[in-house]
Amino acid sequence: MTNKIKKDNSTSFVNNMSLPMHRWYRYSAGFHAEWVEQLIKEKTKDINEKFRIYDPFTGSGTVLLTSDKLGFESYGVDPHPFISRVVEAKLLWDTDFDLFVDYAGKVLNESKKKKGFTENYPELIKKCYPEDILYMLDALKSVLEEKKDDSNEHKLTWLAFVSILRTCSTAGTAQWQYILPNKTKKLKNHPFETFEKKINIMYEDMKFMQSCSSKSKAKFFRQDCREQNSVPDKSIDLVITSPPYANNYDYADATRLELTFLGEIEKWGDLQDYVRKYLMRSCTQHVSKLRKETFEIIKDDKLKCIYDEIFEVCKKLEGEREYRSGKKNYHTMIATYFLDIAKVWIDLRRVCKENSEVCFVIGDSAPYGVYVPVDEWMGKLALAAGFKEYKFDKTRDRNVKWDNRTHKKPLKEGRLWVKG
Ligand SMILES: C[S@@+](CC[C@H](N)C(=O)[O-])C[C@H]1O[C@@H](n2cnc3c(N)ncnc32)[C@H](O)[C@@H]1O
């Protein structure tokens, strides 16, 4: 593999904000598209026949879009109700760009004439936007709702709208996904101008993509990669993915601003039913009701190959919990997370061809300072599902601020390569 992308940069999405298509929506959880491109090129350099790539945790679609750019077929799944809409819209890059610009232009012009309403928004939204900004964003939203149809142009214009919500907020939302209405930033972004700029960027990028390839060959499903899904049996040559880490990051909360703005949820409590219940159990909010079942969960046959180790870690975490003020159920989170991962490997075995290759970008974790050897356990679970070998390639050291000041465990991020 060439080394143009610095190793420690390949797991970050930030650089994608200067790349065509990937810059349409900032998803901090994504990885670096140029690294994905290099990897696909390297793995396909001696191959002439059909080659299919799969990302079981599609997110904002970095792998699918890169496969499209290079002309390869790809599959992806992600059940997140908001981010799946984002990726579905991004995959419409092969739409007629003039029709898209006409449609989006009409939405913009009608919005400028429209009276926006701001009273009915929840507190969170009122804290995130000064009234005049909210007024214009509401006008854009209402015009989009009035014109709603099933056309590609509408879906692309919706994406342009949701992608400016964070840039137009005075709350500290743009750099990171959590919403911090208490931190204010100076607002440089006028909604109508920002929307127009976004449309122009999308137009340029659609032209660019259409000069690389005529049509999208990606198939995306709003489905769960822990279960048998629509990806066909034995169809995949290469998996490139990054699962949620076992580090308490809440992918439901990460899109709370957008979901609240769109009126799809009203309050934080709605996230469980609307989003979280469909996702991998990688945060404690997800699993609090299962606390008493933790040690039953790890008895599942699918975790047999790591039973002794996971039992020990969960026991330590349960013990720590007793004298921590937050009383977080990290032991339950770790138990359910690895049971979910075991299911993912089982379905990957179903969809992958013999001698396929899988690359998981992963990070390990140490909740309450208790080290969890994520790469090792994932590798063992892959072998238990029928893959032949695994190795871990570290890309960088990292630190996570668990609520434990004495935690000094070195943490790492890297790539788990699985073959078979
Ligand atoms: C680290 S992000 C992947 C980001 C992606 N690599 C990109 O470039 O945008 C993990 C993704 O896994 C998704 N996810 C969580 N549970 C899932 C499940 N059960 N099946 C499929 N995807 C899931 C989340 O919604 C999130 O988008």
C-alpha cells in the first residue's frame, strides 16, 4: 500500500470536508475517504472480474461513495433513521445536476418570500438559534415540506438543508456532534447564503462524480448488520468498515439537533424509541434496563470463545460501579456490545466469499479504567464465526476521558484485518 495518507490520519473524517461528495455532510464518526480509496485500489489492482465491497456500518457512506467513484459495486446497511436518509441522498449523485439546481433554486426563492414561524420549536432549538436565523431556517423547512415528493431533486435539496443546520447555529455544535447550547460561537452563517453555497458545492461535486463514473452501483439498505439482511450470501470480496466503538458514544444523541429541528423527536427521551433501539448497544443509555441480566447475556454460546475474559472484565466493572457516583452500567454495555459484535461476524461470514478480506477500523476502551482488549476479542469472535485468521495493525495511540481521574490505561486505534 502506498503511504500517501499518514497512518494516524486515516481514521478521521475531518479531511473529508475538502473532498467532493464527502463534504456534503459532516459526520465526525466517519473515516478518511482517501485512505479508503487507496485501499480499494490496492486490493483490486490485479482483478478484472466483478469485485464487491461491503460496509456493514455505512454511516455517511464513505465506503459506498468511494466504491462508486472507482466504479465498483458496493453494499451498505445502517438502520439509523437520520443518517440513512443522508446516505441515501448522497448516493443520488448521478441525478441530472441541472434539474437539481432548478429545484433547489425554487425552494430558496420561495423561502425568501415566506414568513417563518419560530414559536413552536422546542427549547433546545431556541437555545441553538437566534430568532432571525430560526425564522429563515423555518421558512426553508416549510417550503421543503410543502414541495415534498419522491423525486431525487427533493431528497438532495433536503440534504442541503439538514447539512447547514449546524453551521447556522450559534451553539457549539459544528466541531463535534454533541449539542452544547451553553457554548456560543460567533455566527458568520446566514442561512440563505449558506444554503445557496451548499447547493453550488453539490452541483460541482455531482458534475465531478459523473465525470468519473456514469451511475451509482451502490445498494444501501436501512437494515441491521447484526441480522441476516438484504446483502446476498457469498457475494462480498472486501469489507471496509468502522463499527461504533465500545466507548459510550451515543449515535442517537449525535443527531439530536437535526431530529429535533425536523420535528421527528421532541425531547432527549424520545431518542431511545426513535433511534437507539435499532443500533448496536455501545452506550450505557442503551442498556440500563438490562443491568440485572448482564451475566446471563455473556453466557450466550456466541460469546463462548471469550467467556472467561469477558466475565472477568464485567465483574471488575460491576465492582467499580458500586463506588462511582455516576453508577454507569459499563459491565452491561460491554456484555451487550460483544454479543452484538458476535452476531455481526456471523452475518459477515454469510455474505463474504471464501478468501475474502475484512478491515475493521477499531479502538479499544477502558471504562472506569478497566481495560477491554477490543481488537483481541473481535479477532477471536471472527474466528469463531468461521474466518481463518486475524491481525491488528495499530495506527495511533489515543486517550478517552472516562469519568475516572486515575485512569492511565494506554488506548489505541487501528485496523483489524480478518481473512478467510
Ligand atoms: C463509526 S460510524 C461509521 C461511519 C462511516 N465509516 C462513515 O464514513 O461515515 C458507525 C455507524 O454504525 C451505525 N450502526 C449502529 N448500529 C448499527 C447496526 N446494528 N447495523 C448497522 N449499522 C449500525 C451507526 O448508525 C453509525 O452510523
